[in-house]
Amino acid sequence: MTDAERLCDLNTPALVLDEARMRRNIARLNARMERLGVTLRPHLKTAKSVEVARQQIPGETGPVTVSTLKEAEVFAAAGVRDILYAVGITPGKLARVQAIRAAGCDLAVVLDSEAQAESVIAASRASGADIPALIEIDSDGCRSGLDPSDPRIITLGRALAGAGLLRGVMTHAGDSYGALGEEALAAFAAQEQAAAVTAAEALRRAGLACPVVSVGSTPTAHAACDLTGVTEVRAGVYVFFDLVMAGIGVCAVEDIALSVLTTVIGHQTHKGWALVDAGWMALSADRGTARQARDQGYGLVCDIEGRPLEDLIVAAANQEHGIVARRPGDTRPLPHLPVGTRLRILPNHACATGAQHDAYAVIPAEPGQGLMDWPRFRGW
Amino acid sequence: MTDAERLCDLNTPALVLDEARMRRNIARLNARMERLGVTLRPHLKTAKSVEVARQQIPGETGPVTVSTLKEAEVFAAAGVRDILYAVGITPGKLARVQAIRAAGCDLAVVLDSEAQAESVIAASRASGADIPALIEIDSDGCRSGLDPSDPRIITLGRALAGAGLLRGVMTHAGDSYGALGEEALAAFAAQEQAAAVTAAEALRRAGLACPVVSVGSTPTAHAACDLTGVTEVRAGVYVFFDLVMAGIGVCAVEDIALSVLTTVIGHQTHKGWALVDAGWMALSADRGTARQARDQGYGLVCDIEGRPLEDLIVAAANQEHGIVARRPGDTRPLPHLPVGTRLRILPNHACATGAQHDAYAVIPAEPGQGLMDWPRFRGW
């Protein structure tokens, strides 16, 4: 029995992971980081899977990045010992942070305000157990963080360092997802580096130690030419890749390791539609390619082997219905896709599509052993 | 301790359900269906909760609608005895359908092609256990189903009736979500009714019994003035309502029973932003109000009591970050929202936002008993 035949036995929709592609993606960024001489701190929010994390961090103890305390708790319980929680901390979350640290995991937090720093300092003092913190720097104006020239970086640095809690600075140029092509991506990478290094140098000029200078996103990690002054790079979606990443040139469609297995449930032949049982519940409502040159709808349609199928897309989606069609302007009739046909849909955004599922059906890199079932977790 | 104080003790983000509003919403549609003299067959895909379903179907045995076989299995196990699986059936799903039926639940399927009818007839014959089917009718050109004048309705009807499996016809005018105002919605309701009744009459003229004539969506259920010939109405989101429904005039913002509890995690004061810990992972990526006159971003911001807060919206969202801001053109500064402030976000689309969570924190209709924890399920 082939793996494709095994996929035909699964209930649909289902999340499929091509382990061979994932391993290639992991090896590619690992090699790149080695060449650039920086540590990779993979962001585990994309896969939310202990099995995937083990392949991303062969030592199994870290370093890693997370986006929720639930992720921190799960990965700490799985043996990870070095975690950065990369979403601004709030006072109400400090007790959970301290519990994770007390269990032997070096969990650090990020912040960009005096109020947050005060709460971290107060909690550390009250318990006698330090909570190390990084100051978040804004490198693209898209989200949180202080401008690299903001004098509050020094104020915060002094307060944290005075309590022995200053670990460094971090930034994330999320806007790089909207860049296109090697040159634009490299410019974003340089911008991230400049912002983080500028802030670190300002702290050092003020007499404060700034051991960690952390930057990253998948596009900038793959585009950076020079990371002088940077100590670590964070990236998440590199592990699976997706159509948004392919659309900006960070990967090829053939690198995308994640897909949603679906079944044809009907047709509107006069409209050129096949209906499938993967709607937005299985694919996510993410329309990240809508702003790109090539709008992939709710995903790119592949055959059961994972090969793109005559450039069909999921043109529309309801909760449990997807409409497979040709692109606008392409008037060729649909290929023959009888009811019951299995297809695989490549996702716009791997983080969002993965989150709609509780497990991966894994096509193993070493064939002949059958599909593997790897759980995903979620929640906060 | 008040319920608002109890909400301040929860980890965020979290899904909050206002039971009093939900009960009002349920009572409103129940009363309407009673006046119109038709049976309500609630669509349980919105809440995916046995506790919510018990309030929607006081008898606890049905009738109900589902969008996945997982829903059918969970609700059948909870005692529901009359279920319509309203997504086109495929041969690969018939074994699960038969297992649910064998356990004593009258589960019916829908189809719109000869291939599907043949597989249902063959499976019924092979097992000696009937699988009743409804023919799906297309009333708005948006998804699946046969045109009400399509002669294949008779062909399918004859094949199914010959095997003793024809239960009736069903349609869903999903396009009604794009209508605006009472008159447009009533026109959609009339269109749904006309499509279903036309198809039923065609079957009857061909000498076939068509006991069930099933229509519905929340907008049409609330707008229909006359349902002559219709035997049952399906509706899902009426139980919670959401901003899309408020935007087309089916409910008021004050009727929305679902919200996402979140915490302020930072500010970009010069931009008029507050950052919160509810991104698209907690809110869903659904942007259903983007096409409406009043674009609500990723949701409308309320205070901890659930009252809209100075017309703020979640203007942008990353995976675990939301950006709270004023609407475009509104230049007033943000209200004072210190780090740690709890807010509640009303969702664009209750089905999508609910699906991002594993449980409801329920504010009980009868105060003084503390919050209740109702689980949600998911998967297929």
C-alpha cells in the first residue's frame, strides 16, 4: 500500500504533513544560520507539535520561541529548557511564567513599557526568583516595541538591569511578509538588524550589558546577508512554508510541507465548480495571498500525491464547503474530478491552517512505514 | 464577587458567552417559527456545544442540523435522535452515517447528483439499513444544489423513492448574508421558499412523496413573512448573533452573546493603538464585515461588562496580537487603557470565532452562581 493509498483511507478533511519536505526546510535554514554564524531560535507557534519541535531542535532543550504561555508549558514539559515568550507580558501572566521557570525552564519575557517592567521587577522581588526580560524594539512600525532611538529604551534598560533582569533586545519585522523578491527582503533584514543593534548599542553606551540581540521572521531569516551584532534569529513558518511565502519568493510551491486533504462532494458543472469538504473550518479564513500578485483564493489545489493540479484554486469557502475552480479568466473546463476524488490543498498561511486541526497525518520521510499521527495542541 | 470581577481572573484570551442574551436570541426565533407554523431545526455548527444545544432543543432529541459527522456523532451520543447532515454526502462517509443510524439516531443526508444517490442506494441495500436522503436545491447560485427547474430533481427523486429513501428537499440561501435590510432579506426568504417548494411540487407532480421541505439561514429565518409549503427552517448563528448579522439588520449589537475576553499588553500611543493579547488565533481571521457599510475590523471593542467602548475596533491582527484603535478618520486619542485592562471583543462571525476556542466561560442568566465552563468540540 502506498502513502497516497493510505491518505485515501483517512476521514476528510485532514491535515497532512510531508516530513521529507519539512526536513529539507529545516536543514535549509539551519545551514543558512550556520553560515551567518548566529543561533536559530525556532518559533514553535507554527507547528504547535512536540514531534515537529524535536526535529527543529535536535538537542531537544532549545532555544525556542513561543507565542503563548500554553506553548511554553507544553514545550517545557517536553524538556525544552530555553524559551522566549515573544508577546508583551502582562502582570496577570507572571504567576504562570514563574511556575514554568520554577520547574527548571529558562523562560524569558518581552516588554516595551515602564508599567510592564515594574510588574516584572516587583514579581521577581516578591518571589526572590528572577524573570529575565528583553526590551521589544519596533523595526517596521507594524506592531509593538519602542523605536530604536526612543530614550525609554535606556530608562527601561536601567530599571531592568538594576534588578538583574535585563537580558537584551528583540525585534520582529512582520511587515517583511509584504515585501517581494530577494532585494526587498534583504532590505527588511537589514532594517531588523539595524533596529536591534542600534538599541543594543544605546544600552551598552549607557553602561548596560545587552547579551542578547534577537531578530527575525522567516522572510528576513532567509534574506539576511550580514547579521553582525545579532546573536540569534527567530523564524516560525520556515518549517512548513506556505503560499504567502512562495508568493514573496522565500520558497517554491514545491517546498510547502503542509496540505489539507479533502474529498470532492459535488459539482456545479455549468459554473466550472467542484465542491469539496474543506471549507474555511479546515483551511482557515486566512486570505493572505489576496494582497499578492497571484491570489490563491483559499488555497492551491493538488492531486493526492501533492502535485499542483492544472492550477486550480479554492475560489470560495463556507464553513464546511470549498469551491474548487479555475482562476478568473481561465475558461477551460474543470478536469474530471468525480465525487469521492481526494485532493490536497496547499495553504495560504501554514500557522492559520494548522490551527484548525488537532493532528497531522504525516507522510514519513522514510517510506514504507505507513502514515504517522502527530498531535497538535492549542489554547492559551 | 461580580461576574465582571470573575472574568478578570480568567487567563486571556478566552471565549465568553452571555447566557441571558443567548436565551433571548433562542426565544426570539422560537416565537417567530411558532407564529409561522413551521418547525425549527437549529444548526448546531455555530456553538458545537451540548450545553448550548440543550437550550436550543428543549426536548433534547431534536430535530437538529449538523455540518460534520463529528457533530452528528457527538450530538447523537448526547441523546439527539433526529439529525440532518447538511453537507453533500460522499461514499467514504456512509459507513459512519450507518453507524450513527444503527445506534438509534435518524440521521439523514443531502445530495444533488446521481453518483451520490447511487452510493446511498447501494449502501442501504448492502446493509439492509435505509439511509434517508434529501435532494439539495440551489436557491441563490452560491454553492451546491440543483436548480429548482432542473429535470435531474425528478431523476434523483425517482431513484431514491424507488429505494424508499426519498425524504424531501432542502436549500440554503447563503447569499442572504450579503443582503441588507428587512426588504432585501424578505426577498431572499421568498426566494428560498420558492426554490424549495417548486422542487417539492415537481417531485409531487411526478407522483413522488416529498414530506420534508427544508429551508433556511439565520437572515431568512428572521425575515420570512410567509412559509407556505415549507415544513422546517434551519438556522445556526441566531443563537449567538454577530457583527455580520448586526450589519445586515438581523439583530442589534446588544444582542450579540459571544465575545472574546482579552488583556491590554501594550501601547503605541503616538499611533493611537493599544495592543491586546487577542489576535486572529483568538478572534479568527474572518473579515466578514469588510464588505459591509461598517467595517468592524477584527471585532468591536467592549468594556468588561460587554458595553461597546467609544466605538473602538480591532483594526489589525497578527497571530497573538490585536491592535485596538479608533476607526479611520476618527482622530480622538484612545481612552485610558493601562496594561492589564480587560476588554471584550464582539466577533464578526460567531461560527468562526467560536471555532478558535475549546470552551465557553458562561456568564449565567441567573446571577450569583459564578461563571460556568461549557466545553466546545471540533474536528470532523
